[in-house]
Amino acid sequence: MSRPGTLTVYRWELRKLRAQKRTYLGLGAAVLVPIVFSVAVAIQPGEPADVPFGRYINDTGLAFPLVTLLFGSIWFYPLIAALVSGDIVANEDNNGTLKTILTRSVERSQVFFGKVMAAFSYSILAIILSGVVATIAGIIVSGFNPIPTLSGTLETPEQGLLLVAGSLAVYLMPILAISSFALLLSTVFRNSAAAVVGTLMFSLLLQLVVIIPGLDGLQPYLLSTQFNSWQGLLRTPADWDPIIRAAWVCAAYAIPSLAVALTVFLRRDVAGG
Amino acid sequence: MSEQPPVALRGLTKQYGRITAVDDVSLTVNEGDVFGYLGPNGAGKTTSLRMMLGLITPTAGEARVFGHDPQKSVDALADVAGFVEAPRFYPYLDGMTNLRLVAALDGNEAKTRIDEALDVVELTGRAGDKVGGYSHGMRQRLGIAAALIRRPKLLLLDEPATGLDPGGMRDMRALIARLSAEGMTVMLSSHLLAEVEELCNRVAIVRSGRIVYEGELEELRATAGLTIRLRTSDDEVALRVLSDRRGISDVTRHGAAPIQFRAADEAAIGELSRALADSGALIFELAPSAATLEDLFFELTEGEGDAQAEEKRLDELSDLTGGAQ
Ligand SMILES: Nc1ncnc2c1ncn2[C@@H]1O[C@H](COP(=O)(O)OP(=O)(O)OP(=O)(O)O)[C@@H](O)[C@H]1O
Ligand SMILES: [Mg+2]
């Protein structure tokens, strides 16, 4: 008899996500927003010139996913990630089902890591879907044309497509950090609304911290800053510094969040329900 | 098998703020027992079962199942299944998928027993429906099915018959009796003395977190004594026969109601029936009165909270049972 473990939990967490409306709400929004944006650009060819790449949306479809990433980092993508990550533990409390799964043959830690993997999978899927849809919609509206980098050089469309893919990948780092924080709140609050709102507040507050005089030095170490680190890829030559910093700053947010969440999950009393 | 007992609680205590939900509970459930955990609302039954299932951490003492500590690893629960309070499932999945889910978390083998378990609890026809639409009794049945697919050696059930219709209650009791006959050890909590009397060989009576009696149900019956109802063709003669008989005491008679008395044992009753026949008072009814065990139960679980009176009762009880507590 094969022993059930984290992978078993992971598979069934995905199965549960597939059966919940919340999952489709998140993925649906992740797809819909770039489509609406593209339609708006097609109808009214103004351009958001105040953000990087905003000037190029009428020249190349490859600018669409990049502009979406920029706008989405303020609250949209964090919300998408928190929607499921903030619910994935609290949902069990809400349904009283923790006692059901914790009295079978999987350890609490395996249940927890299965949930982390499922929440991460969902967040990754949401970002990739959103990016792919934005790219396709953008190409339909503005064509598959060369894209200017932040250094002023011009990349071929094929090279540009690779850079977009790379940017999405780098963007996943802060997204997974947000997911981890949402998991922490989900575990601690045992209430999904509180966890989702709490994660969003946290994300917005971090963006405000730098307004406080004297705290602007914190900027490079804030989670919100890491949402822009992918721009390093769009320089010639590529600037890896912000990306490397994003890797460890995001880890510094994610790992302690998950460690505390795991500790709470292992120790908590499962009463009620 | 000289194995560890299915359940061993030693000084088990759970404190919630000022409330001591479970207070220094020690008991052993042996292999083959159907053990009744009997007590009124808030007595601490569910809390004890939660600790046996590793869901909550004891404040003090320990709970062991088959010698293992469920606080350390779910491995301790390898031969254990059951539920506390109402069984809960994912409302957005159907009954079958819920069972597949818990079976997957048990290991592969459990999956092969799903159909049979659904059949036993008579849910086969509804297995494709979302659990969110199940009635309370159906969820209770699904909970039993979820426990059965684990094929446990020890079944822990928290008020299993609660919320079932009379037919369902009967089926549930029949199922427990059958599982027990097949060798499963069962521990069930209940409010109902009658249920425990019907199913269990051993019982612990709890009140405010403390065990006030633990032992064989037979012993408890003996403690309660046998109160016997008697109706005859000539009660005046019968009263004379009863007076000063060895093993007979507390003879009472209120108007036209049947005579009541206490008998030390069944032999005394046998002797009495012969003496009555000889005296010419023909027996219409000679039957144990069921009320006595019930009375004892209420006495044990409902006292005024007067500590001294309580202690006295307990002393009396443990004298009678030879310190079974
Ligand atoms: N999570 C909790 N937090 C605070 N108090 C609790 C908690 N769980 C139980 N209690 C308290 O512990 C005591 C015992 O509760 P428990 O649920 O074990 O009783 P029970 O014997 O199962 O009762 P019932 O027959 O009503 O199911 C009660 O006073 C209850 O209020
Ligand atoms: Mg209870």
C-alpha cells in the first residue's frame, strides 16, 4: 500500500479548487482584465504615457502584458493571489472539515504543504493565463512588432516575446510572496474574508510606507518594489541586480510567513465544527 | 495478543480558561469492548474524543490509542477511525468524491471499500449529490461510511445516533452490534442510558469533566439493585410472604399500584416465586423495574453540585462496587 503524502494532499487540493467558484472568479478576472484593457485601447487609441511601455501600446502588442503587469501590481494581482491563498486554510475552518482530513493518514505538515503547493499553483496559473491573454489580445490590437527596451534599443518581436515570458516569470516571485502572506493570515485568522482583505491591506500599506519621511530608504526592500524588478530584463544589457534582490527580498517575506503559518497549523487545537 | 489497549486515558485534562472541560480522566477500553461514554451536555465527552483523535492538545495527562500518542503523529491513528460531533464534509463536492478524498488520504486500499460502505449506510442512491444538499442524518451516515472505509480496529463515535430517524437509529445500533461481533472495539459517547444499555458492555459516566463511575454495565446494574414489581391474586398474602424474607428489602405498596421491593439477587426472586405459589398468592406479574438504573444515572449526573453530598454518594457507590471507580 502506497503511503499517502504531500502529493496526495496536493492533488486533492487542486480537485477542491476546481470545484469552487472562487477559483474561477480569480482566474476569470485574471483573463478578463487584459481583454477589457485591449478592447479599450482598440476603441480609443489614447495611451497611458506615464508608465513604462505605455507609450508603445499602439506600436506593438508586446507592450500589453507589460503594462498590465505594471498596473496590476498595485492591487489587482495581489487580490487575485489572495483570493485563493487566503481561503485555502480558512475554508477548512469554515466547513469544519479539518477534523475530517486530520484524522486520516496524513500528517498536519503534509496537509499544510499540499495546500501551499496548491495555492502557489493557482497563483502561477493566474499570472501566466493573464499574461498570455494580454499578449494575444495585444498582438491582435497592435500587431506583433518590435518592442523598444528601457535602454532605447529595439528588440525583434521574437526576442520581445521571450522577454515578456521572462518578465512574467520574475513577476511570480513577489506574487508567491503575497500568496505566502495570505496563507499565513488564512491560517491565523481562520476566516477567508479577513485573510483576503488583510493581505490586500498589507500590500497597500507597504506601498505607502515610503511616503513617511526617513523611511524612503526602505524602498528597495519592500515587497511592492519587487513587482517592478522584471524591468531589469528589458534593458540592454539586462540588469540582473533588481531581479537578484527580488529573489531574496521575496524569500525574506515568504519563508517566515510560511514558517509561522506552519507552526500555528501544527500546534492549533482543532475544535468547533 | 498482549498488545496495548485500544484506548488508555491517564489523568487526561483539558482546560479552557476557567472551564475544566475534561478533569483528570483515567480509563481503559479493552479489545472487544463496546464502551459507552455517558454524560449530559457539556460533560466533556466530545473534548475527550478530540484528544484521542489528536485534534486538540491535552492540558495535562495523556491519551493513548493502541499505546501510541496521537499528538505525535497520525501513525497512532492507523487502526482508528471515527468522528466528533457532526461529521463534516466538503459541501461543494458530492458524497462519492468526499469519500474518495478521505480514502486517498488513508492510502489506496480504502478506495476499494467505498461502494460497500455506501451500501451499508444506504447512501448509494445519493452518492452523486453534493453534500451541501444532504440532510443531517445523511451526513451522519456519510460520516459512518467514511469511518468504515478505513477498516479500523477501534471506532470512536460521538453520539452516533443523534439526528437519525427511528429506523436510522435502529440501523445504527444494529451496525454497531454487528461491527462489535466482527471484532471491532467501539467507544461511543451518548446522552442516552437506554442506548448505552442496549449496546455497551462497559460504561463510564461523566459529569462536569469528571468520571463518576466506570465499570461493567452489569456491576452498575447490581449497584442500582434490582427493584421488582409484583402483582398477585392476593397482595395481602403476598406482603406477608415478603416480610422478613432473606434477600428481600424495601417492600412498599401504594394503594392499588403493584408492590415494589428490592432483591439482593436473582436467587432470592426464585425462592420468592416458589413461596408465593405455596402460599396461594398466584403471580400475575413479577418483573424488574427499569427505572432504577435511570434513577441512579440521574443521581450521578444531576446532583445539586453540593460537593459534600456528592462525595458521600460517590463513597457509597464505590463501597457498593468494591471501588470499581
Ligand atoms: N473550544 C472550546 N473553547 C471553550 N470551551 C470549550 C471548547 N470546547 C468545549 N468547551 C467547553 O468544555 C465543556 C465540555 O464540552 P464538550 O463539547 O466536550 O461536552 P459534551 O460532553 O460533548 O457535550 P454535548 O453532550 O453537549 O455534546 C463545555 O463546558 C464547553 O463549553
Ligand atoms: Mg459533544
